[in-house]
Amino acid sequence: MSVTAERDPRSKDRRLNIRASEAEKTVLAQAAAASHMGVSQFMLQAALRSAEEVLADQTRFVVPPEAWAEFSALLDRPARVIPALREAAAEPSPFA
């Protein structure tokens, strides 16, 4: 569940401060008014949406069904024997 879906506006107990130019503040105020929100509410909603997108890009990926089937088939196939890897695994660990 996203943070924006589960937050209770009555439980806000932390303050965030940012600096902006007069032009940036004007654009934010216009966008907030067009969205029927206060500037703080608009900025928090936009920042949370952006943060959730960034985190989603880091934690999940989506592939078409055909690509998923190919990926799954590659994972399910028997392992190949790689002699050099087998030899390396048979050597004593330098960290032991």
C-alpha cells in the first residue's frame, strides 16, 4: 500500500521546510489552486508521488508475458557444468 493511501491528515506531526524562488512559489501556488488544494498539501502529494515512483523503479519491474515465460524457462532449465567454476569452487577459501 502506498503512503499516500494510508496517511491520516490529522496525524501530521512533522514539518518540512524548503526554499524556492518567487517564480517557483508562484507556479506551485497556481498548480495547487488549479488542483483545489493548499500549497502544502499539493507539494506533499506531488513529492510523495514522485518518491513512490523512484522507489518502485528500484524494487519492481514489469515484463510482457512472452518475456516472462522465456525468463522462467531459463531459470527452470538444468544448470550447465562449467569446469572452471567447478575447479574454483573446489579450491580452499582465501577467507577461511
